[in-house]
Amino acid sequence: MAKTIKTRTITISEKGGTFSTIFRRFKGTKSRSSEIASLRQLLSNEKARLLHICKIKNPSSIYELTKLLSRDFKAVRQDIRLLEQFGFIELISSHKHGRERLRPIVDADKVVITINL
């Protein structure tokens, strides 16, 4: 059985001298962002490294991910929020010893960026 490839599509359009973005999640829902700044943040080396570690090492929590990345928890959590907003990461909740654990799962295999001028 062939694996389904989950694709995230981001469309950037120029209107009146400014760029706006539209991204579609895998299930077909659309979200709009009038600021391109969040997209710029999304395309950083740290986010790429975070996604790579999540996919290869499969950490059981955000805390474990921060240890694998050797980064500050707060910075990793902010990166996770942005990646979750764009649909690249899904957080799976579980409970261990009375505490909630959020397990980051990479929820995309491919990103397509289109720029309409």
C-alpha cells in the first residue's frame, strides 16, 4: 500500500505593493495571514533542524526535543507554535505521572510555495 504524501501549499500574492500569504492545510482548510513575516520565520535553518530532528528522532515530548536540539525550552516552544500554526507539526497530548506531555509529530511531507506577481 502506497503512503499518502501530505502536502502544505503556501501561496504568496502581491496586491497593491504588499505581499499576503494564503496557506492550505492538508484537509483543505484555508488560513490567511496579511503579514509575510511569519512565513519568513518559518523558513529558517532552526525550523528546518527542528523538523528534521522530530522526523528522525521522534521525541516523546517538547522537553526531549529541546535536549536533542540543545536549545532553550521557550525558544523551541515558540518555534513549535509557528510550525503548528502552518500545519507542519501536530502536538499529541498524553499524560504521564499526572502531567501532560505534548509530543511533536511532523504532519507534512512536502511544501509547495507559489508566488503570484
